[in-house]
Amino acid sequence: MVRQQSTPEQQSVRVLKVGERVRHILSELLARGEAHDDVLSASNIAVTEVRMTPDLRNAKAYVKPLLGEDEATVLKALRTNTAFFQKEVAQRLGLKFAPKLSFQPDESFDEAARIEKLLSDPKVARDLDDED
């Protein structure tokens, strides 16, 4: 039996799909409070993105506590419960290897606010208006 080689495009689509499945699984586990951690149960946490390595062995989950809850405490609780999350993700994905999870704060909202503030600066707004 000849095994077909996958193209880089197919590989990257697969990586994105697996990352999105991992994001959904983590979101579901957190929403249902399945981690048995008081900090995680009391917090509303958004899993905004999961980036997988091309070999699907490592996953970075970007998280943001909602309502401005203490991000450092939430990240510590997530990192403490990493083994639980890895086990659940492995069971639900059915992959040959379970991805090694790492939880990172999602800074994209802060960056978007910083850019918005820059764009609303009167000097920048004047330059933008001149282009129209």
C-alpha cells in the first residue's frame, strides 16, 4: 500500500483544525467546571486561540479571564491543572500523541486597545483624515 504524502497546505489546514478542536475542548471543560479547582470554577475564562506545532505535539492555549478577574491567579490555576487538561484533550481528540499544553495570557485585547488609542490621537486622526 502506497502512502500519499500530504502537501504543506494540507498539513497547515490539519494543524489549524486540531488547534480549533483543542480550543473547543478546553472551553467546554472550563465552562462546565470539570477541573475541580476553586479558582477555575469561580472564573469565566475565554480560550481565545490554540496554536499547535506542525507535529501536533505542543499546543499553546491563549486565555483571557473575563470581567477583569485576576489573570495571574487564573493562569497559575490553569498551569497547576495542566495534566488534567492534557489527559482530557488526549481522550477527546483520539490522536496518536497527546499535545503538551501550555497556557499563555492573551495579549491581543491589550494590543488592540493600544492601537485604538494611538489611532484616536488627534495628530494621527488628522493625518488619517488627510488621506480621505
